[in-house]
Amino acid sequence: MRLSAYAMGLVLIFGAAVGAGRVIGPDRQPEAAPPHAGGHAPAGETAAAAHMPGGLQIAQDGYRLSPATTRLAVGAEQPLAFQVLGPDGKPVTDYTENHDKDLHLIVVRRDMSGYQHVHPALGTDGTWSVPFRVDTPGQYRVLADFQPSTAPEAMTLGFDVPAPGDYQPVALPAPAVTAEVDGYTVTLDGDLRTGALGFTVSRDGRPVTDLEPYLGALGHLVVLREGDLAYLHVHPASEDALAFQAEVPSPGVYRLYLDFQHAGKVRTAEFTAATAGVTPPPAPTASASSGGHGSDGHTHD
């Protein structure tokens, strides 16, 4: 009788456990989501990486800048030199020409002053070099715009080089629709909200209608983003007008540098522009470069 009562108790306990299990459900962990095939990032991250603005990296797609110049001397001309190393680690010596040059070099101080657009010479060992001078101390960004012959498209890589001394940052000028340079008045028509930017050049109150081709185009426009100097190099949409279509990578404040040639000399007009919803820094007037290179007053090479 005692054994029978014990057995009956086990049956009742087991039945209660089964019923509770049906109510609560099985003790199962959720299955982990399968990893992306091949270790790829999610689509959004891949798209973001594919649209990285130019000039923010020192290396891309196996190519890397290797600076030979580690500092600049204020007021003294010296070689600015570097190499482009290929995926095999060797200096690149063969390039695809873009706008009459194998490589365009932009140098600008981190506060977006002292802009220079030069074209270094390529040595047989793959070293690019150009005589270079800055007139003010500070940290300078060197942006190389080029296309190796084995690369499918052009790329822009960059590195910083200091000019030691008492660095005094210059406030970014406020947006303005006109800029003065060497007696020329350059007028901006358009804004960054649409990306359609048009420029006209006048002198002594009369339009300049005989601008000369420079590097295979009527003008060249470099656009840099405030803060990180993200880079755009834009060329005219037509052969007979300074009309550009510039798609900036994000909302923000930008500096526009327009190169144009007249009477055998290249000059640069500078503008500050902001996208909708972004308030640019206050400043009384817009500045323009002297001799085509901001406050440094150098000539184009």
C-alpha cells in the first residue's frame, strides 16, 4: 500500500510537470542570425564607404602617399616631395593624364587659407617634387589628385605637413557673391543647395569675355569642406562658360576656389558658401586670393 501511494504521487508530480511545460513552453534559445557572406559589412556601411569624399585618406585601393617632406620652412622655398606607392609597394611611375597633367597638387592651411594649386614634376624613381614656399606658420594639408594607369578612375589622397612657428588661425570669411582678385571682380551665381554654380568675371566694370583655357578647360573649381577639408575638383559643364555642377558630400560650410586665366596669368577667386540649414561663421567680408593663392601671393605652376 505504501509503494502504491508513492507510485501514485510520482504520477501526479510528473503530470503536473508536463502540464507546466506545455503552458510555459520549451526552454529554447533564439537562433543567431547568420553572418554576412564573405564577412561583408551591411549594405548601408558599404554604401557609405563607397562614397567617402576625396582627400580624407592617405591610402585607398592599395595606393598610398609616402611623404618625403616632413616640414615646411616659412618664407623659404624648398622642395615639396612625395611618392605614390602602388599595391605592390613600389613607386608608381605611369599615370593617366587628366586635364593636361598627370597629377594636380592642392596645398592649403587647415584654416582654409594660403591655398595653392601646383603641378610637381615626376622623377624617374617615382618621386613627385615641386619648389614650394609658405608665408605663414601652421598645419598644411597636401592633396594629390591623380590616376595611376592601372586604376579605373582618379583618386585624391592627402597628408599633413607642418610649417613651424607662431600659428595664428584666420577666421573663415562670411559668404558673399563677389570676390576681388588683382583688379578682377568675380561674381557667383547659384548655391550649394542645387549644386549649380556659375561664375562671371569682370574688370573695371566690363565683362571679361576672352578668358583663356587653363589645363584644358575654361576654369577649375576646387571645393573644400570646413573642418576636415573633404575635397571636390570640378570642371566646367560647357566649353564657353564658367558653369559647374558640384555635389557636396554633406551639409556644411565650404570654401570655393575658382582658378581662371586671363592675359597669360592664372588667378584664384575664393568664396565661402553654406548649404541650407547651416549657419556659416560671422565675418565682415569675403576674401580673394592675391596672385591666385590666398594670402601667400604665389603664382600657379
